[in-house]
Amino acid sequence: MIKAVAFTVYPVHNMTRARQFYEEDLGLVPTMDFENAWVEYDLPGGTFALSTMLDGVEPSSSAGGCIAFEVDDLDRVVNALKTKGYLFRTEPFSTPVCRMAVVKDPEGNQVTLHRVHEHRA
């Protein structure tokens, strides 16, 4: 029986460039680093990983999975990433329960930035 999500992993070609985005630009703190080929970030609800070890799997913003990070201030995060030149696949928009945007990481994977409305939190 399934108990929880073990991890979500994104393939990367350039680990240094990918880590800069996730650690410096999004503020994630690495919790495990296996030879800079598999790097994990433990977060509430699961682990997010980057890997150069996924043979035959390419970074993509149009295929495969997507991770959504809950952020404290969506507009601030979006503006900071735009200032650094990151491309957005989906500009910020609102739904009845949240506000979100989708940015491409430097490897080409899509990352959803999400902020649940205060009355839903």
C-alpha cells in the first residue's frame, strides 16, 4: 500500500546551473548530495531531487512530470526570477483556490510556483 510520495526527480545536464536556480534563486537547501550527480532537497510532504544519472531522460517543460512549490509571495518570487532572465511558460494567474505561475528552470523543466489563497490555507 502506498504511504507517501518518496521523491520527485528532475533530469538535468548541467548540475551547477540547475543547483544555482534551485538553491540560490528559489532558496532550497540540499539535504543529500551523491557525487553531485543526485542532489536531494527534503521539503514538507516529500523530497525533490535533481539528477544527471537518468540515462535517456531529457529535461522538458512539455513532457513528463512537474513539481509545484508553495511560495510565501508569488509576485515577489516571479518578479525576482524575471529580473534574472528566467522564462515563464505561464504568467501568474488566479483560480478560486490559488494563484500560480509556471517558470522554466535553466535545464528546461517546468516548475509551478503556487500560493494558496489565505482563506484556504
